[in-house]
Amino acid sequence: MTVTTQTSIVQETERGIRYGIFAVFVVGLRRRNAGAVVNAVLALAATYLPGIVERRYDVALQPWQRVYTQSAMLTHAVGMLGPYDDTWWWDHLTHTHSATLLGGLVHVAARRRGRDPQPRVVASVLGVGVLWELMEYVIHGVARRLNLEPILLPYGAVDTALDLLFDLLGALLVLAFGDDLLRNLVRSSD
């Protein structure tokens, strides 16, 4: 496969992901589902982050890294239309996927600074995971108090514990495979 063909396939895949997220936005509007609409808008904006990171930090992501990053946005947005409620493993998938993205970012930053990524990856992923869970409770509480539809829903203590467990799984996957899979993003300190 030529570089041009591979680039074209990646661009079409990225476009397809964005169209998928836009479809979630439209369905969210039709269903009057504020959570789906807000999450689709944020997810769509986040699909442009790989390009921003490449320009800002003068790195080149592998095609699979771009698609992997953007697909996390799609799975989260689609989840807002029902899979979070209807498919028992969907929340676990999205937490693991998102945790690998955050963990990968922290892993690369630590390696680029010549530091051990292990404690930083675990602390960052679990710290952000706890903050996310708290934010779900706060958003839900404020929305109920204002008689609005909440854009995020907490599902109880067991769900929160499982979310953090799958966040940890994502962090551990980064620690196990990060050096090999993220090597292209770590510059040598010459």
C-alpha cells in the first residue's frame, strides 16, 4: 500500500468518524437528548486534537494513533444514545479507551522528560477518573436542582468502582505497551 493510499484511507476514516459523531448530534436533537447533543459537540471538537497536537508539538502520529484517538470520541458520543444503558460492557470499553488516551499522553510526556512514567500514568489516570466521577455526581445534582435534564448520569457506587477499575486497566495497558506503541512520539534527548 502506498503512502498516498494509506493517507487517503486514514482521511476517509477520520471523515467517517466525524460524520458518525454528527449523526449522533442530529439524533440527539431529534430526541431532544441534551446529553447526546452536548457530548457530540465536544466529541466532534476533540477529533481535531490529533492535528493540533501534531502541529503544536512537532510530532507525527501514526495513522492508527489518529484513528484510535478519534474513535474514542465516537464510541463515547454513540454511547449517549443508548449503549451506556443497554449494553453492559459499553461503559467499560469507553473508560478503558479514554484511560489509554490520557495514560498515553502522560507516558509520552514522562518519557520525553526522562522520567519514569509508571507512577505518573497511574496517578494521572486514577486522579482524572475520580474527578470525572465527582463531576458526574455534581452535574446530576445541579441539573436535578434546576429541573433540567442532566448531560451526565451517575449510576451508583458499584458503577463508580467499576469505572475506576477500567480506568486502571487502561493505565496498565499503557504501561505494558506504551514504550512500543508510542515510541514515535518520544524524542531522544540529544
